[in-house]
Amino acid sequence: MRVIRSLRDIVAPLPGAVVTIGNFDGVHLGHREIFRQVVARAREIDGTSVVLTFSPHPRKVLTPDQAPLQINTDAEKERLIEASCIDVLVCVPFTREIAGLSAEMFVRDILVARIGVRRLVIGYDYAFGRNRAGNADFLAQQGDALGFAVEVLGPIIRDGEIFSSTRIRELIQAGDVAEAARLLGRHFNLEGEVVHGAGRGRQLGFPTANLRADKELLPQAGVYAVKVRLGDALLDGAVNIGCNPTFSGGNVSVEVHLFDFDRQIYGETVRLYFIARLREERVFANAADLSQAIREDVRRAREILIGAQIRGYREYLDCGHPGAK
């Protein structure tokens, strides 16, 4: 996949460009269906499948106090979009200048003149431009005038629920990582470098690796059963997210206890896949009670993780045609 990070780098319109536009935070199953349609339409005309997105999220520039915490890092979003067999990702730096463009200027100057859109595929609720004037009806009118087709996809629904980044974000913040995985189509994960912590886990008999997490969005404070990717190894573990209230609290930390594992991994990168929530974060009367609770957490996590399989982006995306990975 070619990644274009500035519109100035597009020196000529992309051949047969079939384009979709959006933030695509989470790259969930609804987004996946949009990408499938874009890839399929591009193949029909031997064209180029294109995703146009923005960084940072527009609300971080326009209304930072209302900006949602992002489900993906930019790097993860790129990997997921690439795994969808998209040919070109155009990631436009979002600025107040871009925000100030009228919907007409955005279509004429960016979609048509720069990218060379031939077909635009959008979700049913998509709108863009100043005051969100660029809705589906407006885009259809522009397409008729400027020579591109517009395809509007209806909501992607499973079991009566619409796939939505907002809904997935709510589930993760509530700690319901199992339900979030159903809508994402993969397990929510965190990646980070192992850094030095307070060392309390080892004192309690359950040494932990402390992560400098890579994401804005963390699951609700509590204890979770996780699969852990460390290099080529896949390990089982239990992770605590929270402020260690039994020890007078502090900043939020991510501490994972790896089962049947005992070596120093400071400075290494691990990725946690959240399989199930075990319990909320609690204050214990003393270290002995906390140690007993952790022992029960580990027992339950081992039971849950037996036979559990990670659903990751490489495993669930089929690139829009049968048999592909």
C-alpha cells in the first residue's frame, strides 16, 4: 500500500480512483465492508482503491475538549487499512485551513483535481466540510456535475446493532472487551515498551511487566485475561489497569503478569490482546488480601485462556475476494 501524507505529493490524479473518506477509527467490521466495496469497484475498472483520512482527528483541532479518545494509533490504523488490500492511503494533516474549506472546494480541489475520483463510496451517515455540508445528497449533485459516481452504503448491522466507533469506544471504556471484539472483528490490543515500575508485583509473588502504553484509549480500570505477544512467543497473562489504590494510588498504570515466565524484558515491546474482564479494581485491606485476589485472578485467567485464539487483523481480513488473507 502506498501512503501519501501530503496532498502536494500527488503530482497527477490517481488512475481510476475509487475513493472512500472518513476517520475510520477502530477499523471495525463496518469499515471493513466499506473497504471491500472500494476494492471491488476498483478491480472492476482496473483502477486504484483509495482511502482518504485525516490526522489528527478533526475534533482535536476544532474542539479539543470534545475530541474522542482514539481506538487506534495512526500506525495501527495504517496496518489495518493495508491489510484490507487498499492500494493508496491518503492521510491528510488536518489543519484549520483544511477545516475552512467549503464542501464545494473540498470536492473540486482535493477529490477531483488532486486525487482524480471516479467513484466515491461513503457510509450512510457521512458528511464533511464546513458545517458538515458535504452530505450524500450534496455529493451526488457534485458527482453529476463533475463526472464521478457516488455510492452510499447503508448501515452495517449484526444482531440488531449498528457497527459504530462510538459504540466500540463505549464498550472498551466500560471494560466489555469481549463485546468490543465482536464489533471490531478482532481483539482490542495495546502495545508498549516494558519499563521499570515500583516492583510491588514481585513482592506480592506475582512479578509484572509495566507497559508504557501506545494508545489514548484504555479499558476501564480492572483486571483482564490477556494473550501476550513478545517477539515470536505468544504467552498467557493477566493485566491490571488502574492506580493501585491499595498502595495509596497514583497515575494509571498497565501491569501484566506473564504466566510461567521469569526473565527480564525491560526495553522490549509487548502487545496485549484483551480476551475477557475478570473484575473491577478494588482496594484491599492489606497486601495479603491483595495477593490472594491476584492468585484467584490468575486461576480464572488460566481457565479462560485455555484454547482461546487471538483474532487479529491479519487473520480476519480477506481483502475483498475469497481465499485471500
